[in-house]
Amino acid sequence: MTGIVDLVSQLHMAVVDGSLAPDIFSDLPREPSCINECEVLDFKRQLPIDDKEYSKLVRDLIALHNSYGGFVVFGITETDKDRAFEIVGVGDQRIQVNKLRDNVRAYTDADIRLQVSTLVVNGFSLEVVWIAKRDLGERPVRFGKNGPDDKPGKPLFKKGEVVFRRIESNAVAQKTEDYDFLFSERRPPSVGMLIPITDNKDPIENTLPDRSLICPRFVGRKDDIGDLWAWLSDDFSRVRLIAGEGGLGKTSLAYRFSEELSARRTKPFVKIVWLTAKKKQFVAARDEYREASYVDFDDAISLFSAIGKALGCEDSDFLDLDAKGAMQVALESCALISSFIVVDDIDSLTNDDQLRALEFGMRAPMGTKFLLTTRVNFSYSPDNVLKLNGLKNPEYADYVAVLRERYKLPPLSYGRVEHLLRETGGSPLYTDSLIRLERMGMPVEKAITQWKGERGLEVRKAALSREVMQLSREAKRVLFVISTLRNCTYVELSQIVDYSDQTLGDALQELSGLFLINAPSIAKEARYTVEPNTALLVVSITSTLAIDHKALLGATRTLKSDARGLGLFKRSNIVGLAISSALALLKEGRGKDALEVVTAASKKLTRPHPDLLLAAGRVNLKLNSPDYDEAKKAFQEAFKLGQRKPLLFELWFETELERGSFDDALFVAAEALNQELDVPGWYERRAQVRVALAQRATSRFSNDAAIREIDAALSDLRSAKSASSGEIQDKRFSILINQALTLRARLVSGG
């Protein structure tokens, strides 16, 4: 592969190595357009000569560092804007390296890796400054003070600004999409560059619940997620509230952001704590709260206690403490462990306790962020509130399409989607309730009319009642148990309902056929879930089901063991302690000992545990001589047992790349897309594998096979572009598509 695709890949690999080869510029004298400035390459005519010009260089270097890293090359001038360049050299002049480093430190209060070297190309001396790419998870570098004035009253950069590199120029981060990019992996925009495992950092430890319980398929909210990324970069804002009416997806948004935070290993956090106050679950149809089956806390004291215990405190640390004392202990814990803390449904508490929680967030130490979800904005300042409204098009149309696909309904016209949007206000919950009516056989316009006249959720409840009453008694009992547990295995179901495999299988098939439960076939460890809204409504109509619901509820409460008979709490302790110990050993460089810890814990369980298998795969990758085959086996088995964490797919995919198993890498990417994990990113990863397969086909088989792979890559890249958000991503995928088209043209021509 030659031309721009090869050149961009070569430049990005040079950034990783910190060394720019002279031959990159060797063709420039006879072909002035053979190389251009890009996201990692910036040309300057002459060296800086005074403090102001050194400050300009600092700005350029910080922009590169915050983005992809890169090179600033002195001694090249532009002869035709953005099209042609000429080597003029810098003679015997040299950059003052110490002055440059001192300026970087003075303006950013950060020590950043940079290096200066001299290249000789066709007799001309070029001065090259290399600056490293900011590590994944590291906060974007900000300016700590104003730079010198570029013009009177207009400094080159301002205190607090974050600069970054767009594809060919610098920019100041202002939009939500800018911060989303800055906190992302910032993968090189090179369709031909497959990135092997280079990041061995551990993901952020977290207590997030299973995603199927919160938001099985998250759609939209790109601007809101970008807003949260922008907040995250603000050192002076510790607390943020997601406020809005019921049914708008506040919890889903908080969960998705926390999930991305963990996957991106965002510093300085070492733990993500998820706490819920769902003792009083709001039911929009009744405009009231109802009791829930499980909570992490129910007042301010228990909230502060839950935070402290999540960060290592003991129960005894909170004995006989009032709210003020408990808050102080929790704050001291936060000072020791940098954490991202999510408190869901804070409005379940009294007004006084809600204000105590807000006070906690405002007093949180540096390194701690506190995210709350609430129906009511009880904050005194609008500056720390993200007001959530209903979805708008095109995100609303995407959400409707997802629902209709789930319920096997035909697509709607744009006009009808607009009608739905007007009537539901873009509420995901209300839209789900309305479309469910249509799925029962009601024409869509009649469903809209009836839904509008009966407050939506009441109609949903009535519709669900009609569905459930048509079920067999066995299916009703199974549905009630799954709705109560929200997430359970086949074995757990079997123990509670006490049915034969045949009877239970028939009931599950009946429920799956009506889309009342999600029943993925994951080997022998099938897990069954139910949509949160459906579960709430099933529980609310329990008295009409004519089943032994009290006995079933008692069985679910007493069943504190899994299929092996080992207590869930004990099993959780075994797994959690083993993983924590293994990670600690890895940090000490004791990979072999870490593997022994995970293996020993696995032997205490009579059935493999997906979290332990994921840990085993990670450990195998971090051995002095990584065992990619064993890592693959562990990841495959974890997947079969229901493991769906983003980290699994990332490590598994990279493992397949290291093994050269491109077909298996395609499988992993497809499964990650099925889980809707970073959709644009996984489409891009799959496209890059397709390009690699095209290269292999060109060398081994024929151009026809290579062209088919490139066509598949183009399809993925266009899907990635369609799913992307903002100008930065859109332009980036346009570049990748153009690279793929260039490669395809060469293959077609036989070049």
C-alpha cells in the first residue's frame, strides 16, 4: 500500500517512536505536494527568535500533545496554501531546548516529554520538535496563565484554555464534541493502521450494575454526554446534577457516561461508585413513589456511609454518627481515593437530606466528582445543572427505529415520527409505552390518540395487563420472578419456580415470543432480563396475576445462592478479593503470582466466573511473555458465560490482532457492535481489519478478494461516519473513507 494511506500510518508510527525519518521529505524538492501538514505534522518557515514566538510554539506543542502527539518541523515554507511546500532549511540555527521546556512548564505547570533533533534533507538542515501524545485517561493540559499578547489586549492563549489539534490546524476546546474527542482514545485517522496492544493500564474499578438493568440499548444524548465531559475537565466544579422529568433517561445517561469513563480509564479516578436510592421509585402514571426491593441508602447518613464503605471504610467507622459526622468520614475517604461517585434518584430523599448530599458534593476534595440524578433541581446555582429534555430528531428517530426493530414493527414515515415526537415530548419512556400499544395490534394513529387521552403509562399498564392475562400460569410466574430479580440465570429461575426443564423452557419461549423478556442464549449460563419499565409495571399489577406471588417473592429473597450452592455474597467476596489481589500483584510486576491467585480462586468455584475469566485473560496479556492463546481462551469463555464489559471486547480484539487472527477479530468487532459499544469506534476497528485482510488477499490471492474486503471496509466506515457526532469525528471519517477509496482505485487499476 502506497501514497497517503502509507504516509499517514508512517507518521503516526514515527510519533510513537519519537523519531522522524529524513526520507519522508526526500521527494519534496521535486514534488512539492507529496506531503502536507496534518494532525501530527506542522511546518514552520523559521525558528522562534523571541519570547512571543517561543510562546506560540508552546501553544502548538500543547495542541499536538492533547491530541495525537506529533512533530513541528522548522525550515519548510508553504508555496501554495495547503497544497505545496518547499524545503528552505534553518542553516546552523538551533532551538533553545531548555527555554522551550521552561516555557512549557511555566505556562502549563506540567512536565511533558519533548525532544529536539536535526534532520539533513538534500543538504538542508531541518529542526524538528517531537512531543509525545497525552496518555489515555490523562486530563487534557490547560494553560495556567495568559500568554503574551498577540495583539494589544489579545493574548496568544488564556488561562484555563484547552487547545487541541484538529486535522490540520489548532483550536480551543469549546463545544461538547471537542471534550468528547479530548477524552477519547484519539485513534490515528489512518485506515491502514492496526494498533496492537500498547496500553496495559488497568481499567477503573467500579460498582456499576449490569447494563441490562439500566439501559440495554442506549441511543442519542451525544450533546449531553459531551456536556458531562466538559464538566469533568473543570477542576473547580465538583458536583453535577442531571435534572429532568421522569422517563427522560436520566439514569441511563448517568450510567452510559460512567461506563465510558471506566472504559477510557479517565484519570485521576481509581474507582467509580454507583449508588441508588430507589427505595421510592417514581411511577409517572401515578405521579407518586412506590417501594422498591433494594436500595443502597435511604437517608443522608446511610448515603455517606455507603460512600465511605465503597472506599474502604468499615461499618464501625459510622457507628453513632450524625449526618455531619458521617459526611466528614466520607469526605476523608474521598481524599484518600480519587473517585467518580454517582447517586441515582437523589429525590427519593427528604429535601433536607438532598441538600446535605449536594453540600457533600460541593465540599468534595480535588480528584472527586459527584454526579446526581434528580427530578427536581434543588441546586441554588444553574451552573452545576444539566437540564435533560426529551430527545429531538435525529436522535429521537433513531430511538424509535431501535424500538420498532425490537418489537418487529415496520419503519415509520418521517411525518409519523414527528407526530410521535410532538405527543411524547421526546420522552423515551412515553415513546416505549405508545409503541407497545401498536405492537398489540392497534393502528399507530389510534395508539397515539388513546395514549394521549389516558396519560401514556396508564395505557401502557392496561396494555401490559392484557398481554399478561393471555399468558399461561407458568409464564406468569416466570415473568414475575424475572421482573423481581431483574437479572437471573436459568438455574436460579429453575430453583425458584420449581419447574421441569420442559415446562420452564416452554414458559421462557412464550415470554420471549412476546418480547416481554430478553433471553440471550449464552451457552449453559443463559441470563434472563426484563426491560426496567416492564418490570416495574409487572410488579405493580401483581395482585391481578392470580399466582402465588407471595411465595415466589419469599423464594427470591431467601435464594441467596447460585447454582453451586455457594452464597452469592461469599462468591462475590472470593471473586472480588481475587481480582483486587491479582491487580495489586500486577502493579508490582508479579504477573505469574497474579495468575496463580486468579487460578486458585477459580478452583474454589464449581463453575467458571466471567469476571475471573476476564481477569485471567488480562493477566495473561501482562506476563513478561504474554500468552495470547490462553488470553483468547479466557476471553471466549467469559463471553460465553455472559461477560459483556467493554474491556472484554477491547482486550479480546487486540489479542486477536496480536495473534494475526483477523477473522476472529472481525467476530469480536461484530459482537461489540451488537452490544452498541462505541459504535463509530468499533465500525472503524472492523474497517481496519478489512483493510488488513485486503492487503493479505493482494499478496496471497487476487485483487478481486482484496476489493471485496475494501468494499466491506468502506461500508463500515460510512456507518461509522453516520453514527459519529460533531465536526471532528465527521471530518476524521471523511479522511478515512477517502483513504479507502484511494486504495480501492489502486487495486482496481492493478497499481
